[in-house]
Amino acid sequence: MLLALLMCYAGFTALCLATDRHHGELLHSKPSPRRRQGLRLAGWALLAIAIWPAVSADGWALGLVEWCAVLMLSALLLVLLLPYRPRLALILAGVGLLVSPVAAFAAL
Amino acid sequence: MKEGFRQAMAWLHTWAGLVFGWLLFAIFLTGTLSYFKDEISHWMQPEVQAHAVDDARSLGVAQNYLQHVAPDAARWIITLPNSRDPGLLVMWQDKLDPGKRGNFNQKTLDPTNAQAVEARDSMGGEFFYRFHFQLQMPHPWGRWLSTFAAMVMFLALITGIITHKKIFKDFFTFRPRKGQRSWLDGHNAVGVLVLPFHLMITYSSLVIFMTMVMPAPILASYGGDARAFFNEVFPASNNAPAQGVPGKLLPLPALYEQARAQWAGGHVGRIAVNNPSDVNASVNMFRAGSDKVVHDFGSVVQFNGTTGELLQVSDEQSLPTLVAGGFFGLHMGHFAGPVLRWLYFICGLAGTAMIGTGLVIWLGKRQLKHAKTAVMPFELRLVEVLNIASMSGLLIAIAAFFWANRLLPVSFAERSGWEVQTFFIAWGLSLLHAVLRRGRQAWVEQLGFAALLFMAVPLLNALTTSQHLGVSLVRGDWAMAGFDLTCLASGAFLAWAAWKMQRRTVPQPKAQRPRPLHLKQEAN
């Protein structure tokens, strides 16, 4: 479930950065169209792939429920962090991406 | 045309949300608490101590006890302890003439020393669970009202999605400290981000009561004989009648192992033994709800109690019961482990917060128009009073319920009834208080009082029982410790909310409205 959470959080952060407004707020620049496209693709891919660790660990029924729960929680966490601790929100996503291979390895 | 449609939907969202908001707030908050029903019950009956779960030992103790106390009972029912609910519950039904149903007796046992535990009389978490769909009303009415509220909730969700134009554009937007704007942002954020949960919980609540709400298909197919329908959907296990010849019951732990083997290691939740002293005794092992997401209404393995012969294993679920059981299981979350259970709890709080913020927005918008006049119109004042009483008042009532549990003497007559009375008396008093005080003061005072009550819960627990945080944390009794800690955290959050609102009055003289709680943190 941890791996799914990390991936979902990073995925939502990518999707968030793919919007002009939030990219401007967080990184103080306007994303190029290619960058926006890449972020959007990466974000959706992360969210979708996050199904896999949840389902492989706990089966389809419980796995899908966990994936949904993690999806909602990570989005909620990101949105609540953004206005108060924008740096932390980004750092968490980065750390999450870095840690997820370790978490994946531990789950194997 | 398009705008007209959207406006109509916005109108419906606004008014359906207002009229049912107060009730829905209470339903959501108490329903959210019900995810920790067993943990709350554990806290409210501290006499029942937590032990490491050992089913074989528990079962042996229960069988021994029942054989001593009620060898001639018509039926025994044993509910095994689990990590959430430490009580080993035994019930037995007295034998009476055929056709009459005997009384049920009930005892909680300590699985380590086989003694009956004299636990204080309390409804525990069951009260919140019952209240969230029965609303403390006589039998069918509470269910009907809460189901109707659920329909309105479903309507409000759908009209809300239509009304909210920029779901994807504003997906990540929350702008705090901007008054009315922030409330709307918050309302949208908790609404949209947790929307899958909201839709699931609301729709599944309708599925749970579908036979009550939409009986037409049953009446049409079964010719008005609803009982025939239920008999077919939930077949009672056919228990062999007693022969009148005494028999010796096999040790239950052995049968328990066989039942688990039938479910590939699944867990047994409850065991019913019919005619335990008869040669025709039958043992039914019911599967624990924590095993599967899809709720199985009667997963049972039946044995002959004296020979150990496997009599019956219930069939796989049919597709319709699978779908209904899926919604049922998702709503109740029996399958959720600790982490997922907390996520459920947070989602429930988000739903509660969505309703609360909606109510605040309704009032805030209209109050702006009357900012310059000294007196608020009656209808706005009414909404304000109801907002205060339904939100902060409910929090006080919940805390009062916990306090009553610790302060009412254990020997008090009708004790559990008085706990419930305290809940409603506290709620009523907070309504009175909201009527008497001006809006903002009422918010601050009630939130502050609720904060005080919640923060003092661990202290109260330490003074009145021997299971304070120092003990429960050391022993790893997470249900007990978690309850105390959650109360403490909720109290801190409410204190922050009260402080926020108090402070807000100074720099903002223009009638920017009360700043009440925004994410309802609640006790375990």
C-alpha cells in the first residue's frame, strides 16, 4: 500500500505541475508545451501503474479498494499541503519517487 | 439553455443541501465514528481487557464455561475476540416448549482465566452505529428518514458535480485565508477529491435498504409474500431437531480447524451450537466479515456436533447477492485493516467536512447582504443557530457521551440508557446556548468547550480506570491508546478552530461570518 501511495502522490504532483497556474506557483515559470505534455503523461501513468502494487499484494478486490483509498488520500494531502508548505509538497513527491524502487524491492 | 439547466441544478443543490445538511452532518459524523465501533466499545468497557488473540484457547474456554453454566440450553452462540474487540462473548438461549423462543443470556468472558467479566452496562460504539441509520426513532421511521436523507445526499452530490463548472481546472486549488472564497475552495476540494468515497457510501446506503425502499419487485414476484423472498435469499441453515438422546459434544477447536480449512485459511467470526447436549447437536461456524471485501450474508460450515461429520458448506454467492454484498461490504468496511480503516475514517471526516462547509457557505453568502443592518433576518438567524447546534453541539454531545461513560457509577440503574440521555441532553443544551448567545460567541464557546471535553478524555480515563495511556501503550492495547490519543488530537484541533474564530473577529469588522471548524476531527 505504501508503494501505491508514493506513486499516486507523485502522479498527482506531476498532474498538478502540468497546469500553468500551479507550475507558476511552485516553480515560478511557465511550462513549455512539451514539458506539460510529459508531466501529464507521467502523472496519469503513475496513477494507473499504482494499481499494480496494490493488486499484486492483496488481490483484486482489496487491492482496488486500497488503490481508490490511496488515490483519494494522496490528492487530499497534496491539495492541503500546497497552500501552506509548497516546497514540502514537492520534496515529498521527489522523495516518494526516489523511495518507491526501494519499496518495490522490499515488496518482492 | 445550458446555463438555465446549471442554475436549476445549483438551486437544487443549495436548498436540498440546506434542508438536509444538518441531519446529514450528524449521520456522516456518527457513521464515521462507527468505523471504530469496536474500538469505542472497548474504551467504553475497560473492564474487558485486551489479550493476544488465541482462538483455540478462547473457544475451549467458551465451551467449558457454557457446558458448566448452560448445558441444557437450546443454543449457544460464541463470538470470538479479535484484534479490535477483545471480548469473548457467549450467549445462550434457554430451552422452552417447541414454538416458543427462550430468553437469551449473555456474558463476556476473559479468555485467559475463564471468568465472566462484569463489564459496565454501555452501548459503546453501537450507539453511534445505530444512530447513524435509525436516528433514535421508533422502528421503521428512523430508517426511512435516514434513507431519504441518503437519497437527498445522492441528489446533492450529482447536482453538485453539475454545478461545479471547473472540476478539472480547479482540481488542485485551495486558497486559505480568503474568507468566503476559501470556504468554497474547501467545499469543492473535499467534495471532488474524495468523490469516489462519497458516491460509494451514499449509493451503497441505498443498496443496503433496497428491500425497504423499493419492495415492488419482491411484491410482484412473490405475490406479496416478502418472507418467501428473504427465505430464498438468506436460507437458514437447516439444523437437525433434537432427538432427546443425550450426547457428548466434540471439542469445538477441532471443528474450528476443519472450518478454516474449508475456507482456505479464512477466519471464523461466530459459532452457533444447536442443542449442545443432544446427540443431534449441530455446530455452525460463520465466517468473519473481516475476511473478504464482498460481504457474504451467510458463509457457514455446519458439522454434526457429536460425530464431527461435515453436514453442509454454503454455496458460492450468486451474482446479484455478490453485487449487493459488494456494496454492503464496501459501506461497512469490515475487511479493512488498521491503515485502510483510518483511510475510511479520514474519508468519512472529509464527507462530514463537505457537508459542514456547505452549510457555512449557504449562510455566509446571505449574511453578506445584511452586513450593514444590525439585526439579522429571522430565517438567517435560524440557520445560524441550527448550524451551530448541529455541528459544534454534536461534538459536545459526543464528548458528553464519553464523559458519562466514565462518570456514571457502574452500578447505576439503566446505565447505558443514561449515557444516551446525556448525549441528547448535551445536544439540547447546546441548541439552547446557540439561541441565547450571538453567533460568533456561540461558535467560540461551544468549540472551546468541546475542545476542553475532548482533551480531558485521556485524563478522565486515567483518573477513573487503570488503563491510562502509560498502561495501554506499554501493553500494546492500540484500541484503548488510540482512542485516548484521537480524543486528544480532536480536542487540539477544536481548540485551534475556536482560537481561529476568536481571532477572526478582531481584524475583520465587516460581517465576515463565523469561522467554524473546517475539518471535523473526531474521536476514535
